[in-house]
Amino acid sequence: MRVVVQRVSKAAVTINNELFSSIGNGLLVLAGFEHADTSEDLDWMSAKIVNLRIFNDQQGIMNLSVKETDGEILLISQFTLHAATKKGNRPSYIRSAPPEISVPLYNQFIEKVNDQLGKEVKTGIFGADMKVELLNDGPVTIVIDSRNREF
């Protein structure tokens, strides 16, 4: 499982020219799933995201989590995060899990992040053509891969 976490002042997702979800201060999380992902990956990643200390404290030091700041999360599925670009110029998505695997993982991940955050996260629609807007705060952008937990 791979995610891109962006600290935002605001973020929104539009589907079919209509606003579907939006948040204020918090995190925009783009999540990609692969064949080997398990419930353990979802548990680890949801805890990592919610407790990631990337918000400023009163001294201006990144020392607070989204949970501690009562921030929001917008969680969007994005299969292209597992694009392989080693050969040629056309990315391969062979590592990305197909919908029959990734849809249940995405739905479970939403629930786990909800539980960790203590409130409902906002989402897009899996597989939809989404337009995602954000105002990156910092900018702070972090890539996390559940395959690299040991490092």
C-alpha cells in the first residue's frame, strides 16, 4: 500500500462538475493498493497517517498530528501510485490491485481511518473521474509505503 499525504489548508473533490467532498485544515490522502496488501497494512497505515506529526505547535514546530489539531481528512483512491516507469514511457500498473481487490481494501481503509481519527473522513468515489483541488500548506507532502515499514 502506498499513500501520498499532503497537509492542506483546504481540499475538495469534484465529480461530474459537482462538488462531492471538501475539507478545511487537514490532510489530503491519496491511497493506492496492490495485490499483496492485507488488513495489517491498513491498520499500520491508518495509525501512521492519523498520528503523523506534521502540524505546527505553538512554537511553529511540526509536532502535532491531524487528530491533535482536530483536522479533517479527504481520502481518495489512486491506482496510479503503483505505476512502474522503469521501461519505456508508458507507465505499467501491473502492481496496482484490480477493483475486486482494491475496492474492499479502500472501504476497509476508510473505516480504519475513521476509527483512528474519531470522526468521519471525506472521500471520493472509487474509479470515478475525479477533479481534486488542494491548497498545500507548507508545502508538506509525504510518501509512505507499507512495504518500507522497517526503515
